[in-house]
Amino acid sequence: MIHVQAIDTLAQRLAALVPPGLQEARADLTANFRSALQSGLRELDLVTREEFDVQRCVLLRTREKIEELEQQVLALERTLAANAAPKH
């Protein structure tokens, strides 16, 4: 998940873009930006880099296992086909 400090920094940067006539509302805008960013990011269902890397490793191992199983099935099918072939 994104760190609170990063959200605060982004909210402050957005508030700094406010036109000069609305500078007195900067604190309110910063709080509103922060709240909107937190809410939006919460809905994205993000994962940490560590969680992503763990799942990537699990997927890689699963893919390798599937490939091994496919080879075993292919070998068994060949064996069955050879045994089922009529013998002269």
C-alpha cells in the first residue's frame, strides 16, 4: 500500500496548484485531496511489492509443475498408445 507520507506529499502538491485567489482555502483543499486520495487508493485493492514478488514466485513454481505434469501425461499417453497398438 502507498505510504501515508506519500499521500500527504501528493495532497500538498495538488493544493499548491490552487490559483492565488483560493490560497486561504489551501488547508481545507489539502485535507480534501488527502481524503480523496486515501479513499481512491483503498478501492484499488493494491498489494505490496513483497506480496507481489511472493505471488510471482508461487506462479512460477506452479507453471513449472504444470509443465512437468504435462510431460508425464504425454509419456503415459504414448505408453498407452504403444500398448494398445495391435501386435502382429
